[in-house]
Amino acid sequence: MSVTQFFDTPQGRRIAYHKSGDTGPTVVFLGGLKSDMEGTKAVHLEAWAQARGQKFLRFDYSGHGESDGAFEDGCIGDWHEDTVAAIHALTDGPLIVVGSSMGGWQALLLAKAMPERISGMVTIAAAPDFTEDSYWAGFTPEQKAQLEAEGRVALPSDYMEPYIITKRMIEDGRKRLVLRSPLALPFATRFLQGTEDTAVDSSVAYRLLDHAEGEDIQLLMVKGKDHRFSDPICLNLIESMVEEVILAPQASQ
């Protein structure tokens, strides 16, 4: 495996990353909310890339994993800045972007920020606009009042300790929404979604498919799989979809 390295973003945040391989395009893995680059999907995909000699990058957003900062201080925009900074500092040439959950939103933001760099995209249980459509829309009047008065609320998680959701995260998320305006994905794109996902409803995947604009966009619903999407069947599927978009005509730039 590769060794953890660090770089400083223009915003002054110290970001941990792993980088390997010498054959392009670069596969970039974008993790989910409160996940880190040591997750099953990220590490498995790195091993797959290394076996091919494929360029690969995984990193921790600020407030996640080995990177500096506290999770509660961050927001979608901060993690987008981290992603853009990592791309500029650590990669060159075309990219294959793989985004899981919140990382799917980050992948779509990256497509808006630098479409010329992206040759293909794979998302796994993508969660675009979740701060507005899931968190804010699901808050009770009492939670909304608490957010206004205290600046934060705690939400239970199926996978770890409660999430602390801040007023800043909600307000910043409204500046980063991707399902309310045109979303061009002019490269091979594959959306993966498990039918038993309780964190991101299947309706989000269908909404994203309907909203995104592009000539080679597919949604694959996998019966019986949950939000983790990390058993051997799912991991093999992620591999095959990444290879598919690498080989697609749009990826041969």
C-alpha cells in the first residue's frame, strides 16, 4: 500500500492523502460524510488500481481521518475546496472521479468546477443536496429552532456516533445545490445504488438520473444492497464500472 502524505491547501488546511501509480487517467476516490480514506471501498479500489499501475488518489477532507481540523467546523463548501486543492496539487491530466455518498455530491460539484479535467465518473449511493433535502427537510420545528438558537443539532447515525449538523453546514449547503440548476456530465457516468439503502433513498438516484444531462449516463440499481455497498459483489461491480468509464470513448482524451 502507499504511504500517507500531507499537503496544505490554499485555505491553510493540512490534508492527508495516498497517491500511487503512473498510468493515466487518475482515479480519484471521494469519500462520504465522516468517512475516511481507510474505508473498504477506497482501499479496495486503490489495490485494484495498483495491480494495473493505474494512477490513484484518495484523501481525507479536513475534519476527517488523518487530516487536520474538527468535523463540526466543516461544511460542503470547505470539503469542495479541499477536493479542488487536492486535484490541482496532486494530479495532472484526465480524471476518473469515484464518489461515495456525500462524495457523490462532491464529484458533481467537481464536474461543475472543472469539467475539462474529468473523463469519467462513478458514484455510489450519491447524496447530492442532502443538507437541504434530507437534513433540513426532515428537521422538526424543534430541531430548526435549536439550530437557530444553538447553531447545531445532533442526528443519530446507523453507522457511527451521532452527526453534529451545524447551521453553517445547512446554510453553506444551500450555496452548493446541484439538483436545482443544469448539471452537465459530458463524459461516461455510472450511478450505483442499492435498493436497501436506508441512508440515501432510491428516489434520489432516480432524481439525479433524470436531472443530469449527458449522452452516456446510466443508473444501476442493485437489489438487496445497502448504503455501505462494500461486500465482494459490490466491490467487483465498482471495479467494473470504473474500468468501463476508463475505456469509454469520452475517457480517451
